[in-house]
Amino acid sequence: MTKTADRRLLDRQIGWRIRGCRRRVRMNQQALADAVGVTVKMVRRYESGLTPAPASLLLFIARTLSVSINDLVDGIIEDEGAFALAEARLEGADLEGLKDAQGAVIGFSRLRTPLRRALTDLVATLGQAREDGAPAEPMDDETANAGA
């Protein structure tokens, strides 16, 4: 995956977060645009990820939406799932499976931390299933944290 594609993916994810926060406070795009001093067209472009929102503007957007900058970016940069998905695409992985995985990654990124951990533990357990079809042994906390 190219650096440009990485940046576009990040811009889209931040835009989705802006849109989600704006909708939670029941604000329309015009009101957000007026509050931060940009046109409604630019708000649309930021929310769609077509144009990256400058860091200085993210601060004003966050304040206007009564959230922190972390609410807009937390977990996006550290979450390498999206990048791993893009790299798998380059390696010729099954594209239908990738579409399903992409949906899973997006859904996973919207979960709160305790749910993420529980889901990660479940997937790790399922990933240990034996090839002969026998059920996987449940992981204890020590074994689960050894890979972290």
C-alpha cells in the first residue's frame, strides 16, 4: 500500500468520526461550517475524506462538537487492521473475503475498549482451532496476554 493510500484511509476514518460526532449532537453540516468558519462544501469534503481537515481545524471542530481531538483520532493510527487489510489486497488475497474483513475492521473500530478486548479474545480462541476439527482449548489470561 502506498503512503498516499494510507493517508486517504486515515482522512476517511477521521471524516467518519467527524460526521458521527456531528450527528450525535444533532448538528447539521451548515451549522458546523458556520461555527468553524468554512463552507458547507468543505465540511462535506472533510466528512467524506476527500479533503483532509487541517490539524488546527480539527481542534475547532472538536470544540464545536463538545468532544476531544482524541475522540476524532483515537484508535485510528494505532489500529493497523485497516493497513493489514490493504497490504493483504496487494498480496493477492481473496477480494470478497477482504470486503467482509473491511466491514469487520470498521465495525471493530467503533466498539468501546472492553468489547474490543472480548472480541479479540474470542477471535484468538477461534484462531487456535485445530485442523482436525477438534475444538480449541480455551485460553487463560496468561496465554491470552502472552501475544500482546
